[in-house]
Amino acid sequence: MGECHYQSGNYEALVMAETVRRILDTVGINRERFTIDWASAAEGPRFVKLLTEFTEKIKTMGPLGEAEGLDWETLKFRLEAARNLCKNMQFRAQYGNLAKEIKKLGDYSPENISQAIEKKLVPQIRKRIFEAELKELIAQGPQAVEVLREKTGATEEEIGAILETLKKKEKK
Amino acid sequence: MVEAGRSPNIEILTLAEVESLSGKPGKFKAKVKIRPRYIDPDKCTACGQCMQYCPREAVDEYNERLDFTRAARIDFPQAVPTAYYIDEDRCLQLNHETCMICTNVCGPKAIDFNQEPEIRELEVGAVVLCPGFGNVPEEALTKYGYGIYPDVMTSLEIERLMCVSGPTEGEIIRPSDFSHPRKIAFLQCVGSRDVSCGRPFCSSVCCMYAMKEASMLKEHAPEAEIALFFMDVRTQGKGFDAAFERAVDKYGFRVIKARVPKVEQVDGRLALNYVTEEGTVHRELFDLVVLSVGLSAPEGAEELAKKFGIELNPFGFAKTEVKDPLTAKSGIYVAGAFHGPKDIPESVMQASGAAAKVSELLAEARGQDMVEKEFPPEDQELLEMPVRVGVFVCHCGVNIAGVVDVEAVRDYAKSLPGVVYAENVLYSCAQDSLEKLKEKIKEHKLNRLVIAACSPRTHEPLFQETLREAGLNLALVEMANIRDQCSWVHADDPEKATQKAKDQVRMAVAKARRLKPLELQKVKVTPSALVIGGGAAGMAAALSIADQGYEVHLVEKEAELGGHLRRVKFLAEGENPQKILKDLITRVEKHENIRVYKSASVENISGYVGNFTSTIKVKEGSKVINHGVVVVATGAKEHKPSGYLYGKNRKILTQLELEEKLSRGKRGLGKTRRVVMIQCAGSRGEELPHCSKLCCQQAVKNALRIKELSPETEVFIFYRDMRTYGFYEELYRKARNQGVIFLRYEPTQRPEVLKKGRGIVVRGYDALLGEEIEIPADLVVLSVGVAPDKENPIAQILKTPMTDEGFLMEAHVKLRPVEVAVDGVYICGLAHGPKPLEETLAQAKAAAGKAVIPLAKGFVEVPPIVSRVEEKKCIGCGICASLCPYNAIEMVKKEKRRKAQVIAAACKGCGVCGSHCPVFAITLGGFTDEAILEQIQAFGLPEAEESKEAELEKEAA
Amino acid sequence: MQFEPRILSFLCNWCCYAAADSAGVARFSYPPNNRVIRIMCTGRMDPQFVVEAFYVRADGVFVGG
């Protein structure tokens, strides 16, 4: 770290990585399927080691979804919501502003990044993803809370809260 | 080579020889005789028909006479010029006036038997002599049975044998019975360090190349056992020790310290008798013996010297002085092995240095007769056509094709959406292939290219240039790396490697479909340089840049100039270092183009190549200067070892401290009766990991000085490997002749310095006696090595990478030895790595030569990979501006709205802005969201690709 | 049949991509499961790229700076 050709580009990547982990948590993908690591130009052997270890890890884990106990249809459904989240202007602005704030304070320790994201981004990630999913599900007709929980991975409270707001919006 | 061939300012005359030189520096006339090639290189397309039909065999000299070729031939496919020639000694037509088959089969009618030798008179300002090195004398080889026993081969022959385009396509077979050798021996110092054949000097490069060849042999034949016989392991170059140890470790080489006197043949195998250090006699059988041949002066060196009026040293190499290591005579410079045995990095450095010397001499005439490379205007019609992708899948000889099924990859590429043409190429980077590439672009109206070959990091610029030559925008090519990251790393699984290659090609094609033309911008350069460090390297670099006509700011942290050199009192070469230093200082201080800042430090450097702004802290405050380039010559320190009782006893000194004493003459030595020197005290794995390159010759030099001042004083030197490489070997021999006693130790048994009573003893292990010995000493001198500044503040400011040891890392060890990863920053001297004064001065010239390139050009081309803003989309949030690591984005008012604006010349293309823009308004050229997403989608299962095809069809309709 | 994961790597041109090249030059070998997208800097990484990769069924995503 800090030896980046681009001065601070890789610090920004740390914020990106933690954000990605939280998104994966939300959609129910094992966060270990994603990794970020460093090897300088001269460190061929290190790259080989990192990649080999990662490949082994994924091999032991098993195929995407299967290992998580999610059928592809459900996972795809959730990932679609995550894709939309990543393209959402408000969310991107929140993400960008958070990166800006962390840069300003200069503390790129994993603890600090994790805390900041937990506080400022995670509620947004969960709310936006679940909301999109629930909207889609409800549009297909009335559903039991159990089904909604299974399809989205959200908690009962989260589902309740989102349904509340959706109703309010509808009334307006 | 290809680059030199492509430069419009370099005219390459092959088959040519200088007959005579007249005139004076700056205005020479050279008479050059050009022998006929019998094939017009302008017409020749290198199709190879002439060679295919040529009936006359010839010995293949290029392949070290291991193979046959034809009288009409090309030595190797990447040759420059990429044109065939006819061997006049073998050709039937030229010798017997019968044949002419080649003339009949040559399509472009390039063959011309009427060519006559031509004499050309060239007007030149300066001459650089780079005739390379010559062969070792015959007797150096025959004494090892070369030419008698077929399985005794030279290292050069092995090099060809291992080459995949060599006579056996890389298969290692021994000549006697074509079997695969199981036991191989490398004999070092063949034609080097050998008085009996008139080659007393060390060839400097053989230890390292033997290790490289042995490693490659193991890759070709993993079952082979390899033993290497050394006198000393001389891997003194930067990073070489570590590489050597890694190889020994990885491949399990046996490293034997013994000189084998001769080779015998016994029952089809080769017997070596040798005596190891402890005195034991061994006899061992090998299947193949490789002679690591040394570097001799080039053949015809005397004649050359006469023609150019230069002097040679006693060994036939060009004679130069330490203070001006690249000048043979005013206006005539040398570079490479003609200057003395040296490796590629050293040679390349000298070449840049010689170019700087020429530039100093010819500064006034700069720019005259210069040819700018011109590209045809972009073919708008072609660019505006719907996407038409051409895919070229490279064999890279057998580098790719040996593993990956390249034909299958090509056929697969043809099936991909957007691809209208795909073919295989033997070597896509060869000059002829590039020409063909241009033809194919025209013929098939290709407006996007995918080259599936090696790494874009090394070859993308070449293809980009070719695209420009073909009237396309340089950004319309995408490379799929199927060599470095595929065939080379998955050699054991051709099927999966082929699958990976197909996937990478599919992804590259997907990206190519989204590539858009990018604009090339030029930025003006501030014509001055900042040189950091006022030691020998910094001063020499500053002088050269100043002599080439540019302003220099030279910053030295101490109160006076000179650095490390101030403490060096003698040179192994015999010249007076203090005089060299004094001359440098006087010239620097008097030079009208140099401004010297003493007791000063560089506080900050911002900007980019061509336009740096730096703050220099001086006693009176701070100064801000603008400059176009930076030369870092921050030096290094003498290592202070923690052991060996150093600093605890007055009798224990470093070599530099001894030099100080010796500089006072016999008086300085006092009643010293016995001196014990310890090499690598702290180096090579103790406190410093590296070899410091200069300590061995420093020790020998000081030992000789002691002997000169006081012949009765005994001198013992404990060492691991005496690394008196090159002509320093002469001093080593002289020291031994004068009674200096050399004792080798193993790294596991480093000598110790102990207090015994009122005196000091050195305890070490004598390999010859096989027992521990104690030598009481009046003086213990430690060869402590060179310690880099691990916290080098300049490296931190510039963000330039360092090696593990803490030396500045060059951009490419061989090709760019004085440049770093940051554009416009050059390095030289001890900050780059330990080296003696002569090499430092040559390297300083090289750094100056490179640094002047952007200054002389007057502008730099901004690489096209920069960010751009789509103004309509921008919401003016400013996130990009605050995240940009280069402050390359400013927020400006446009029609009363805040908008982001990119300062292209400051943008380095990291793309942080794009990945954080809420509305995707800013993105990185060549790496747009669309392009990357398309690439990711192409990574997805091929089904995704099919739906893409439908989509694409829709778009087209 | 053994599960062969599909891994997508995003490698920085100056760091990991260069390291991967040098691994090739040194002829090291590693599992052939990864596919590479070159980026100029890990700072270019957008969360959407990783999500997209899983959306097209990558089993793992490796970002190397």
C-alpha cells in the first residue's frame, strides 16, 4: 500500500472493497468470494501465491449460489436489485461523498473504513436493495412474509418498515 | 531494435564498414563501404520464397554453426531490416554464374545480382563506436576438448540450442548421440581470468549468464542435474545475488568452487577431474559440458583503432579514462562491450551516456536535419463505419503456439459478434507482420483491432503506432494477453490454456467494440532540469545537461559539493579521484547554465513530465522553481556494521577510514605490521542483503597501497567471493603476487573480531587447513558496503518505487536502466545501486542523455488515457475533484453552473473520478464504463454473448 | 467432475498486471481459472463492476493492485 503508481488510487479501492462486501452480505453472497490484494510489479511470485490461494478457496467453497444455499433465480433477482443500486445516482453520491470524507480525514485503517460504511452506507444499501426487491415481489401479487424473507434475505423488521414506507408513498 | 528501425532519424546501413575518417569533432567525413545485399530491402517483403527455393546450403552462423541454412536467407525473423540477403561466399550465381532460381521465384522482383559495392561519404559530427565483443581464442576452448569431444559445447551454442526458433526448436540434445543429457556441467572462466590464453581479465557477465542458461536448461529438461564450477561467484550487479541464490535454491544446482583443468572422454561421457578447496580430488562423469566463454575484444579492434586514431588498453578494448569513461578521443565515443566486458544494463546505460556526449558536442546544431515522424490523416470514412473488428492471433514462435491451439482461437474469434476478419501471425511484432497488418486493415476495412499476443504493457505502443500509420486512431486496438498471462503460465495444461485464450479474446473483442478514438495532446516543456544531489553523479549529470544547452538547478543538502567522492582517496584505475572531484566542482560552479543550491533540500515536487514545480528549502527560506525533468542522484551511505567491534576499538576501521589514513602516506600506517581485511562485513545477507559491488576492488586497491607504502606489512583478506570483475582482476592478481593472503570463508562461518588481552584477533575458518585460525591484527579493516537511504524523502515525494534493499527501482532493468516508473524522472549514482566511480559517471551521462530528450523535443505528448467530462451530465458535485490524486480536476463555472473540468496534462489516467461519479458524467478514455461492463458481460457464459449478438444486429438494423 | 471455479480478476496495469506478466516471464504456473480485465488503477474499480461480475456468474472476483 502507498506504493501505488497513482499515489492514492488504491486507498480509494479499499473503500470500494468494503462497500462491495456489504453489498454481497446484503444479497447473501459469501463475502469471501471477493478479494482485494496487492503485489508490486516485481512481485510475480506473490501474485501467483495470491491467485492460487484465492482459486483454492473458491474451489473449496463451491459454485456461486449453490454454496450459499440460494437457487440461481433468487440470487439473480437479488443481484438485479444490487445492479440498480450501483447505478442509482443518490446512492452513488452517498458513496462518493463518503470516499471524499474518508480521504479528508486520511484514516484508511480497515476499522475506520468499516465503521464509516457501517454507519453511513449499510443502511442505504439494505434499504434500497430490499425496497427494490419488495416492490417487484409485491407487484406480482400478495405474498406471505415468509416468502418475502426468503426471496430478499431481509429481516422481518426491515420488511415491515419498507412495506410501511411503500404504503405511505402509494397514498401520496 | 524495431524501435531504432522505425525512427525516421536513424538510417541503418547494414553490411557496411567505415573505411576511413577525416575532419575534426563536429565535422567529420566518414567513408563507408557498403557491401551488396543482392536483395533490395525496399522491395523485399520477407516472404521467404528465395530461401525456400535456394539450392545452395550454407552453414548457419547465426545458430552458432549448429545448423544449415541457405545462401539466400534471413538470420532470424525479427531482423532489422526485415529483408533477406544473399551470402556471396556460397551463392551459386555469384560464384559459378549459374542458378538464378531465386530471381525467378521472387514475387516483388527484389533480387538484383548487379549490385556492386558502394562507397558513401557521410558528413557526421560525432562517432560512437559499438563494435561489441569478440570470441575467445581457440586455445581457450581446445584445452577443454572443444572440437574434439562433440559434447563439449560453448555457452553460445547452448543459447541457440535452447531457443525455440533455434536448430532443435528448443530441445536440448547432445551432439554426439542426440540423447537428452542427464548430467550437465558448466565450466566458468573459459577465456577469462586465464593468463595462459592472453585473457587475464574477468568477463564480468558469465557467472550470471551461466545461472540463467542453467535455469533455462532446467525448464527445458527438469530431470537434468546441473553442476556449475566457479572460482568465485561474481554476481555483483544490482539484484543479481538474490537472483542467483533463488535459482540455486529453486533448481537445486550444485555450486562447486573449483577450476577444472581439463575434460576427458570416457565411454561416451565426459570425465572431469577437479580439486575442491579442502584439497580433495574428485572425478565425475557428465553427459554434457558447457564452456562459459568470456568476452574478448572485438576482432579487428586494432584496425578500428588505427582508422579512428584511438588508443586500446593492453587487452585490446577501447582505452578511456575514469573521469570521462565514454570518450575514446574528442568526438569519438564508445559504448558497450568494446569498452570492456559488460552486461546489457551497463551497455544500454553507456549507449545513452554516449548519446549525451554527442549531444553536448553538437548542441548548437540540434534540430537541424531532423525528420519528424508523420502519420497520415485519420481515415474518417473508415472510422465512421459500423464496428468492424479484426483479430490477429500471434504464435510468438512457439511461445504461444506451443501451448495454445492458436488456430482454434482464430476460428473461435471469427465466430464472435463484430469480428469480420481473423488470422494467425507467426510474430505479430515483427516489422513485416506490422506491414501486413496495415494492408489487412485497408483490405478488410477494419476499424477495431484485437491483437491476441503478449502483454499490452510492452507491445501496445507498437501496435498503436501501426494503427496510426494505417490511418486509424491509436486507441482502437485492444490486446488479449495470451502469452505472459496464459501460455507461459499454463504450459502444463494446453486445453485449459486454449479455453482461457478464447475467453480473453472474447472479452477483448467485446471491449474493442466499445473503443472510441482518443485525441493526442501536446504539452509544452519547461526547458530546465532539477538535479537532486551534488555528488559525483549529480554533478556529472548537471554538467552534461548544462553542456547540452539547458538550465540546471542543482540541489545539495550539505554545505559543500562532492558527496561520497570526497572520502575516496585513490582509484583502482590509478587516477586521482580528488582531482576528478575538484574539476567537477570547478566546472559546476563556473557553468553559466547551472545554479547550485547548497545546504538545501527539496521540499516538494508537483506536476508532471515537462512541467514540474518544486519548492527548495535554502537557508534564507524557500524557493519555487519550474522545471521539465528531474534527475535523482541522492547517493547512499557507507554502511556502519553493528558487529565486528566496529566503533568500539580504534584498530577497527572501514575501508574509507583506512583510505584516509593511507592518504597521509607511510606516516598514516605507523607501526602497523599486520592488517586483516574482512569482506562483506555486514553485506550479502548479514545486515545488508545485497552485494555492494565496489568493496572487493576497494580492498585490493588499499591492500596494494599498503604494500606499496610498507612492503613488509602483512595483509590478509577474508572474503566470500573476490569480485574484482572486468579489468579489476589485474589488481587482484597483482595483490596475490605481492604476497597479500586471501582466505575464503563460507557465509555460515563469517570471521569474528575479538579482543584478546590488549590486542585484537580475527578468528576465522581456513578452508585449506580445514580448521579455525586466529590472526592477531594491528588493524582490522571492514569492507562494509553501501547502505541505501531507505527513507529516501525524494523517492517518497515522487512516489517512485524502490527495491527491497532500498535502492531506486529503474523502469526496466535492461531497456530503461536510468528511468523510473514516473515519467520525466531519471536516476543515477549510488541511489540506483552500488557501483564504482567510472560506472557512476557513465550512468550520470546516461541519465542526462535521457533527461534532455523531452527538453530538446520541447513538448511531451500526453498519453491519450485521460479522463473527460460529459458536461451535459455533470451535476457539479465536486466529488471527482476532491478525490483526484493529482489535482487534475478543477471545478469551473460554465453558464452559471458548476462543472468539472479535466487538466489533461496533469491527469494520469487512474480513473478514480469515474468510479465515484454519481451520474457517470466523467470517465476514463479507453476504460469507459461501457467498455469494462461489456468486457465483464463477455466474461459471463457464452450465452450472454449470443443475446449480445441479437442486440448488435438490432443496433445495426 | 471437479468444480472448476470461474474467476474474474481486475488487475492494475502498474502493479498486479505487471506482476502477472513477470510471473509469466519467469514461467511460474498457477491455476488457469482466472480471466483478466486490465485497469489502469484499482481506483478505477466501481462497485458495479463486481456486482456485474457476479451477475454473469463469476464464482470469485479478485481485485489486484
